[in-house]
Amino acid sequence: MPKGPQGQQRPADVIGNCVHIARIATGGEQETTLQHPAKRKSGKAGARARQENTTAAQRSKIARKAANARWG
């Protein structure tokens, strides 16, 4: 089963996804959320600490390297 952008379980077929969305819209089913919200919290804290400990030039270099790897 495919996963959504935040790790939610989504039906693989289009019809199943439409039924799932309709159930959420009508209140028949709760929308799925993160299974481990503590991981997100610690990840955000780590990102904040990393940003405070790196200079703008270092962040730019890291971003450039990531963009080259992604679009290379």
C-alpha cells in the first residue's frame, strides 16, 4: 500500500482512494496521522540546532550539493 507525504497509508487504486476520501469527508472515518509524533518533534529540534550551528555559507554549500545530487 502506498504511503502519503506524512507516512499515511493510502489505497493503491484510484477507486479505493476516492472511497477513502469520501469517508473522511462525511465523517465515517478519521484521517490518518503520524504514528510516531515524537520522531517529528525530535527531528525538528535537530534541524533547529543544526541551523544554529552552521553558517550561511555552509548551509548554501550543503544545499548546492544536495541540488546537484538531486538534479545532477
